[in-house]
Amino acid sequence: MKKAVVASLLAVASATGLAGIAVAQSQVNLGSNAQASSGGVQMSAAEYAAYNNAITQTTPQTKAPAIEAYLTAYPQSAVKAATLEQLMLAYSSFDPKKTVDAADRLLQVDPTNMRALTFEVYFRKQDGEQATDPATKQADLDAAASYAQKGLAVTTKPAEMSDDDFAKLKGAATPVFDSAVAEDALNKKDSAAAITSYKAELGSVPVAQTQVPGPILQDTYTLGQAYYQQTPPDYVNCTWYASRAAAFAPEPYKSQMLPLAKYCYKKYHGADDGYEAVTAAVQTNLDPPADFKIKPAPSPSDIVAQVIASTPDLSTLAVSDKEFILANGKPEDAAKVWDTVKGKSVQFPDTTVIAVNDTSIQVAVSDDAVQSKTADFTFQLKEPLKTPPAVGAKVTLTGTYASFTPSPIMITMSDGAVVEPKKAPVHHTTHR
């Protein structure tokens, strides 16, 4: 859904912004010996010819080099800012790095240029999202957030721009700015600051805009993630905003968003029942209404007692339920569950690798562990691995229940081994 930002951003920058540029262009008129505008701009015939040749090019790919040539020949042009703006817009359709370079140059002569700040934010944020090195990623996001803060502080419109055009430009740029500030904060693990900016972003656009696929809907989901990443997690708001995003997202995004929404709901409520009331409420409200409530789950000890009492055969419990009892139950209750697995050899498909060394693999098995990206099982290997799996990879493991520690829960398996996927049989054809 993020690709929609580009089209939206370029439309705002060109359609709304060109009104101001057109005014600057019209001020340069042909005179007798020199070019004098109604606004007092003076140009020699040679400069005017170079200028006119540049701005009348019909494609961005030809306009950009022509403008560059004009600015090189006339670096002190009286219409430098407007010309740099056209250069930036030309580059924006085919070269992000040169767009940012043009924006840098434009901000040197016009530090509060809203279009330049918007492009700085968008493309630097994009670089941060694509960076694989954590330090580079944070530096790019910091830069995007810095330009975004400058953009949010701009309140005075350019003299040549109408109030209506400035309001439109400011209105379109504000959610881009808020999103960049929020993502920068979230990458720094500052959930509170991220939440503030994501909420400001959602509140800066018409509600209808929060219901269509695009960056606003994506950030609605990320707001849910920010609430989940708080310490302690805010499961109610996580449920709300992740569910709201999923309600309006198309596939495959809907299926990618629902697990977090349902996970937070179940963590707070203790079960899946009643979730349909949330899905109905988010259809008509951007934010949780004052009377919105989710019934909290019973206490851990209440849950353990209920499960023990209502489960005739504790060995049939899901892994996550067994872990919960081992971590939260009274010693006698934990012992009852442990006795159902101790010494048994089992196979776990599609575990997520958290850490690996020569003698063991730590993996996430339960839903909680997978969601939080923490290990809940340690497999002590009976033989060294020839090719250790990568962190984050999905692997199938076998092992024997050996021991556990309750807090944090860690189940240790002996005789661990990776089960290699079966190769498809090779069929040989006999030629006669």
C-alpha cells in the first residue's frame, strides 16, 4: 500500500504547487533591450533565452538538464527559487536522489519551501525504510524527521500563493510529516512519541481518507503496533487500531494485519469470544468511543485453575496453554502438566529460529513467543549442525522434553535435531 504515497505526493507537489511556479514564470516578460518583468525582474536577452528554453521543455527528462544548464550559466538568477522548484519537480518523476539534491539547493534559498521539505521527508524516509544497516536506517529516519519538524513549523504562506492553495499544500504535507516523525520515534523504541505523532497524522486528514488503502491505513496499523510495543503493552488500543486497519485493508494486507489485532484482543480478554463486537465498532469509528471496553481476562491463577479443572486429559493442551500453566501455575499444577510431556520425544514443525550455536538452537514455538520474537524452547543438539539455520528461519525440530524454568518460560529439549525437508523423488524415464 505504500506505493500509493508516491502518486499522491507528486500530485500534490505538482498540481497544488505549480500555481505558485506559474506566477513566477509570468513575471519574466520580453522587453526591448533587457527582459523586465512586471515584478521588477531583470534579464538580459541571452539569459531570457536560456531560461525560456529550460522551462518550455516538454518532458521531465529534457527539462531537468536544461534547467541545470541555465542555473549553471546564471547562478544568481532573480528567479532561482522558482526555477529550482521546477527542477525538483522534474527530477521527482524519475530520479529520487537528484530530487533530494534539488530540494537541498532550494532550501538554501527558501528554507521554508513546503514542497522541498515534503520531498526531503518522503525520500529520506524511504531510504531509511530500505536501509539494512541499523545505523544508516536510523540516520535516514532522523533526517526525515528533522525536515518533517521544520515542515510542521511552517505557518506563513509564500507571497505568490493563495490562501487556499497553501492550505491544500499544508494539508497534504502534514500527514507525511507526522508519519516521518512517528516512524523515527518508533525505530528508537519511543512508543509514546510515536503514538502522539501517528494520532496527529490520523487526525489531520478526513476520516474517509483513513478508510482507503494507502499510507494512512498502513500507519493506522502501525499505531496499533506502537501501542503493543509500549511498556507495558496497551492491548486495548492495539486491538482497536490493528482491527480498524484490517477492516478496510484489501488482501493480502488484511490477513497480515488480523493476527496482531486478534493477538492483542486475546491477550487482554483471554479468549477469542466477543471479538466480532470490535470488528463492528471499528467500522464506524476512527478512535475508540468513550464507552468502548473489552472485558479483561481472568487473572493467571484463575485461568490455570479453570484449565486444570476443565481439561480431563492435560496432554491434549496446546503448547501455548502448557507453557502458560508451567509459567503461572502453582507448583502442583505445573507438575501435573509437566508429567504429561517429560521424557517424551516430539517433533515441532515451522519453529522460528531466535539464536543458534554449535551445541543448541533456541526457537520460538508458541504464539506468544513468535509474536514477541523471543525463544521459549532450547534444543540441545545431539550432533553439531553442518549448516546452521539463519536467525528468523523456519525449521522443523525433534527432541525430548528434559526440563523447564518458569520465569521466563524456557523448555529445554535433549537429543535435538533439525529435520531436513524431504526431497521430491526423481523419476527416470526409460527410452526404448
